[in-house]
Amino acid sequence: VQLQASGGGLVQAGGSLRLSCSASGRTVSSHYMGWFRQSPGKEREFVARIRWNTGDTGHADSVRGRFTISRDAAKNTFYLQMNSLKPEDTAVYYCAVARFVGLSGNYYTHTSAYDYWGQGTQVTVSS
């Protein structure tokens, strides 16, 4: 599976961005998809995840109510809609795919659950 992330940029606090991650190669119809982010000097952290075939989602506490993960099966693409952005949301955002879907949703908040990663897209929120 190859992943291509896009949609990052510079935005003022309170603004919005939508990140996209297009998947190609092997079918992803039964996988988990996730978004993570990483700021300089920090570990990569979970943002949101979605199970492709059911649409079941989960979001980190820090973004719940502001960010929404979704997917478009016809386009083989999943998204992260980010609203009410804050300076602390500044990071490189990575999309990822996990092939194994047999565990609880909480398992997919860990980077180790994911097999494929996109290249990352920079999001910068100015105050």
C-alpha cells in the first residue's frame, strides 16, 4: 500500500484545514486508517483512526470535537477535517494504514499497530 498525504499548510488560529490521504496498491477495504502527528522533539502521537469497512472512528482527547476523520471508498481516500485550529496543533501530520483489524479500537492509537505510512504533511498554526 502506498499512501500520499496532502492538504497541509499555514493557517491562523481558529482556522480550518482538510488533510487527505490517498491509498494505492493493495486493497484497503478491510483495514484501519489513522492520522498521527509529530512536533519537533516529541514522539509521534495519535490523532484519529477509522475502520474502513464499518466507518467506526476514534479521536484523541486533544482534538475531539474539533477534528473529524472520514473516508471516501470510491476515491480510496481518507481525510482529517481540522477546525478551530490552535498553535499547539502545529506538527507534521502522517497518515497510516494497519492491515490487522482483529483488536479493539484502542490498539489502533499506537504507531506499532500500523504497517504503512505516508510521507507527512506540515501543518503550521500561527497565533
